[in-house]
Amino acid sequence: MEKFFELLTQMNPLDLVQVVFWGLAGAISFYFSIGNARVWTSISIGFFLIFISQVYGINPWGHYQKLTAYHYIVGTVAIMTITHGFLEYYVFCRTFEISGNKLIVYLSTIAILAFSGIFLLINPTPSPNTIRNLKMVENAIWVFLCVMNLELIRKIYSAIKDSDISKGFIAFGIVFICIFLWRGSDLYLQIFQWDQDWQDIIAIMTEETSDIEEYIGRVQLSRDVMRYAGIMSSISVGGAFAYMYKLLK
Amino acid sequence: MFLLPKGNPLFENLAVSKLKLPDVLAKLTNGAFTGYASFVFQSSTAILVFESGKLVSALVEGQNGKKEAGFEALSALAELMVTTGSGALNVYKLSKDLTMCIHALLEGEILYKAQELKLIDIKTLLEKVKEDHMNGCLRIYTDEHSAMIFYKDGNPLGFFHDGSSDIETSSTESQKIAGLPGAKIDLFSTQSADELMGTNLLEVTNIQKIWDNCVALHKFDIDKTNLERQERDKKVTSQKLSELEELVKSIVGEYVGKVGRGLVDKELSDNGGNTCLIDADGAEKFVKGVEKAAKLLVSGTNIKLMMEKLSTAISTAKSEF
């Protein structure tokens, strides 16, 4: 517990706020999934998993590299689950087919997370570079799937625009725009090796130099966008689910 | 149809709908029956005259006065028996001679028809009947009354008039009618009873075939009518179902939006088409399906309102089918 509070005090206040908001968003989305139709389960679980992926910052055992890597894998599973949910919703809008059940969604997610854990356990301890690679893969998948989800949301909205909950999808569109900016800016920094992780790696482990000083303006802008879009993402997710809950009540 | 003397009744008021003509004829033939059988229907009357089990004459007369005799009469009788659900059969046993006179009345040679009595010399006519040893029947009638005198070899066998049920020996009633203003006579003659025995309509007619054809034709007509009715009903049902489907779509569309119509189409398709709306189980499954899908699109309050409207519309429509 002491370690936990120590981590809290070491964290950037904005990062801490972001984790808290993701906690709220995760709780709201999980609650939403319990009392609602199955199609929402994947979407809700996905958003809840974002919270899991984001708590590495306050995880007292976060210094275990395998656990840090696991957070990023959970993040990747989160966006894939969300996308699966929106894809199902889109299929429903076109065919009105509702298949499967909630338990299967829960169990499948748990199984994927378990296999991911096993994957990490049976492999060598990831180096800081490997963890950074995992984070970059996660961001790349997030950016790509955000674009895909925006397109799915556009199509869903145009199919159901005169229904009660159509405006709720506009809210989700805003969520994905925020997430795109959040993850996209992080990915941008990673691709040009201006991210903090790379800076730490080269400072300790290699003799490589960085050109970050030459582009400090855009680096700072990207970092700000990442930070505020991250907070906006968590707030908008909580808001979107609360709004959707109100619309469906 | 004339009123005929009843003689000795063998059967009276037998329900024709339960009888088969070939069986009736076989029974009378096998019993060497002499007399006549009358089939009384609402619109027609048929008389079959038998001499010692031989069918010597058959006559069917409709209410409009149209008469059919012989083969046509048997066909018409078979058709009446098959097609009309009502009718009564009466069988009266008569003497051979009287039966001959009945035959004369029904199918004999017409010597006088609607002849006004005041224009003829009745005495001379009766003498001629006697001289010619005539077999037959003299019918004297006005618009209200009628009497018949049956002759064998020119001698009166007996007298029969409306209001009586059997042959009488007194000529009083006949004379009374003959004295009424506007009285007319018909005179029918026929062969002797022995000569009549040479005739048997049943020998030249395949009554079983006539009956079977009538039954088959009637069945065909009934089947055709049923089919037409079914098709008509089907068309009406289909029309009503289409209207109900449209109503359901408009209700769902009102709450769910334009996707509501597609949603209804899908649920109807899953439950075997719009006929499920008037089937208790089908309607329940359909409504549940719509509700389940609508939960992804509509608020709980609106779902409740929509379900109430849907249930009312379906129940109202169901009661009309």
C-alpha cells in the first residue's frame, strides 16, 4: 500500500486525473453492459479494459516488466473488443440479427487475456525496448481501429439516425476522435523516437543520440495533445455511456 | 303436381337425404312392388310408378310446371336427391288397375286437355269411354277443386278428389265439381295393365351410373365451391394480413425510425411470414423479437408505449379473423 501511495505522489497530476477518469469511464461502461443488450457487452468491456491498461501507472507491481507489458496487451485487446462490438452493432443495423450471449463475450475476453498472460510468462522477460515496441504496436492498432470505428459509427448513425439513440453514436464519434488524437500523437512521438520511453532507453542503454531538441516545438505540442486528448477521451467515454444510458432509459 | 290416392302407405316421410336412389329402386323392384313412390322436395315432386316391381313411369315436375319423364326424370330425381339436403319419400301400394290409371294420368295419351266442360257433351264422352273399353283417367277440375275418375276397360274403378286420401265409390264430389262454373276436363288414356308390364325403365337405364355421376358431379361442384370459397377467404385473409403488417410497421417505425420497417420484415420472416401475427405463439415470438431488437435502438419508455400499441393492434386484428 505504501508503494501505491508512493507511486501516486510520483505521478504527473494530469496522468493521475486521466487514470481516475478512466476508472470512472470503466465503471460506467461495465455497469452499462450489465443491464443492457448483448451487443453492448463487447463495447462496454472494451472500454472497461482501457482502464485496466491505463492503471499501470499506479500499479505497485508495475516494475515487473512482464506486468507492464501485460498492460499494453490488455490495451490492444480493449480496442479490438470495442471494434468487435461496433462491428456487431453495424451488422445488427443491416440485418437485425442478434446472436450469441453475454457469458460467451465475458469468457472469450477472459480467455484472450489469459492466453496473453501465458504468452508473456513463457517468453523471456521483455526488455524496455520490447515493452516500448509493444506500446507502439498497441498505439498503431488503436489509431487504425479508431479510424475504422469512426467509419462504422458513421454508417450506424446513417442507418438509425431517426431512432432514440442515434445521438449517442455521435457521442461515441467524439470519443473516437479524442482517442485518435491521444493515441495518434503518442504513436507520432514513438515513430520519430521522441517519446519519453525512447529517451530513457538511449540515456541508459545505448550510445544513440536524439534529434528531439531540433523539434522540441512539435514534440511539446504532441505531448500536450496526447495528455489532454487522453483526459478528454476518458471523460468523453464516461459521458457517452451516461448519455447512452439516459437515451435508453 | 296432382294429388294422388294414397292406397296402402308402406313408408311415409322418409328423409330423402339419407337414401340412395339405386337402393330405393332395388328394394321396390325386388319386392315386386305395385304402386307409386313420391319424392317431395321443396321445389319439385317426383313420382315413380311400379307395376309388379317394374318401373313403368317416372315423372318429375318442378314448381314452375316444367315436367320431365322417363330417363330425364330419373336423372333429375337423382340430381335432386344428391343436391338437396331435404325432401321426403312416400311409398303407397295400390292395386294393379289403379296403378295403371296413375300411369295414364302421368304419362298416358292426352285425349282432352283443359277442355271446358260446358263446350262438350259429357254424356257422349263417357259413353265413348265405355264403348272404347278405355283404360285411363278423367280429371274434372276448376281453379279451386279437382276430382278424378279412373277407368278400366271403360268402367269406372273409383273416384278420387282433393281432400280425400283414397279412392271412393261415390261420384257425388265429381258431379259437384262438374257442375261448377268454369269446370274443365283432362282425359288421359293408357295401355292395359298387362301391356304396361312390358315396360321397365330400369331395364333401359343404368340407374347406378346415373347416381354415381350425380354424386361425382355434386362432389365436384362442392369441391369447386369450397375451393373458390377458400381462395376467396385466402385473398381476404391475405389482404387483412397485409393491412395488419403495414399497421405494425407504422407503429414500430413511429418509435424506432425507418429501420423499424426492416426490423418488422426480419421478425416476420423469422416467424414464417405475416400469418404469425394472427397465431398466438407466432405473435408472441414476433412481439418478443421486435422488443429485443428495439432495446438496441429505443428508450425503455418508448418500448413500453410501442409494445402496448402493438399488442392492441394485433389483438384487435386477431378478433377480426
